[in-house]
Amino acid sequence: MFQFIQAFAGSVHDTIPVVCQLLCSKQTSDILEAIEFFVTAFEFEVSGAINGVKRMLSLVWSSEADVKKAVVDAYKRLYMNLEVDSSSKKKAVGVVTNLTSLISCSTQGELASLEELVSLCVKSGDLPKLCIQVILKILFYFSLLLYFQCNIKCYNTIAGYVGTIFHDSSGNH
């Protein structure tokens, strides 16, 4: 029985590159089925499913309304639906954490697509205002951190330079 399960898991894993190609199909039904496959595979933690999930993100720019809706629904299902009261700050933090996890190791194109996805969710009201408040707080604290890090680096550079000048002018080389 275990060998059968291993073989099945291996077969599912081996289909990922083929299903990735279906995301580029000219047939809308192929694309929709591929999106559903990757959502389910990701939920079952199939190795490599994240590649398809990231790849389908670019379909948020699709001119096909059904495809665009399927991508938005897929990301909402994977990253925005938590088992917590929808009005709670805990859910907002969870959703923002999930969305920011997509940022690491993303290409510029993926980041632009993620920005478009978030924009669509904000416009449709699918991203609660509490989530937006959490995002703004994170951005505020991050910008403060960068500001102080920059000032500390500048201070250390200036202090080091001044120290070198005084060290050199005292005749101690």
C-alpha cells in the first residue's frame, strides 16, 4: 500500500511541469483546470506545487475574465481565507503575513502581478480595511527601520572618517 502511495505522489509531482505548460494554453478550460490543480496540489503540500502557484500569478493580467477571476479566487483561497473571525486583527495579520510570504524570492514580474492581485482585491472589497491598516503599519515601521539603519550607517561612516582624520593629524600613523 505504501509503495502505491509513493508512486501516486511521484506521479502527481511529475505532472507539475506539464500542468505548468497548460497555464499557457489557448484554451480557457485548460487554464482553469491547471489553476484548480495547483490550488489543490498546494493545499495537499505537493512538492513543487508552489512553482505552479507562482506561475499562475501572471494570469492576473489575462484579458479573459474567467481566468483573471480564477486566479484571484485561487489566491484568496490559498492566502486570504483563514479560520479566524473575519473582522479580527488576528486574521488581518495572518492574511498580510501570507501575502508577504509571496514577496521573498519573487521576480519583478511576480511582484508586479502580486501588486495587481492585491489592487483587485482592494477594489472588490475582498481585502478588508483592517488588512490594509496592518500593511500600512508594517510599511511605516519598515520605513522607520530603514531610515534609522541608513542614519546609523552614515553616522558610523562619518565617525570613522572623522576618527581617521584625528588619528592622522595627531601624528600617530
